[in-house]
Amino acid sequence: MNQNQNTGGAAFLLCRAKNMTLRDYFASHASEEDIQEHTTKVWTDGNEFGAGYFTPTNTREEAKYAYADAMLKAREERT
């Protein structure tokens, strides 16, 4: 993780999950719709067997953190 990245601070102040950031919390609660929305897809040209198709360029975990980053950005804009 980039050291300059906004993590939102601690998710829980008084519990065992001291190292969990708000970014981690948001990522862990991303729904399937959120993951699909934040999955980056690129068009792959078709070959001799058929038409082209979209393929994801990031993993599910990367999509979850892209969602979490969007949540933190929206939170910053609100304040």
C-alpha cells in the first residue's frame, strides 16, 4: 500500500482489530454489485473462434479497495 494513501484512520478505537483501517472496513463490506462496479474491464478483440469480450484487469480484492477508496473520497468531499 502506498504510504501516502488515505486510509481513513482506525476503524475501531476500542477493540482487538486495532490494525484495521476504515479503508479495510469499507473493502471488507463491499457487495457483489460494488465489486462489479469497480472492476476495471477491457475489450478483448475476438479471434477466429468468436466475437470479442470484456476481461477484468484487476482482481476482486483490487476492486474491493477501489470501492473503499471511492467511499473515502466521498467522505472527504462531504466534510
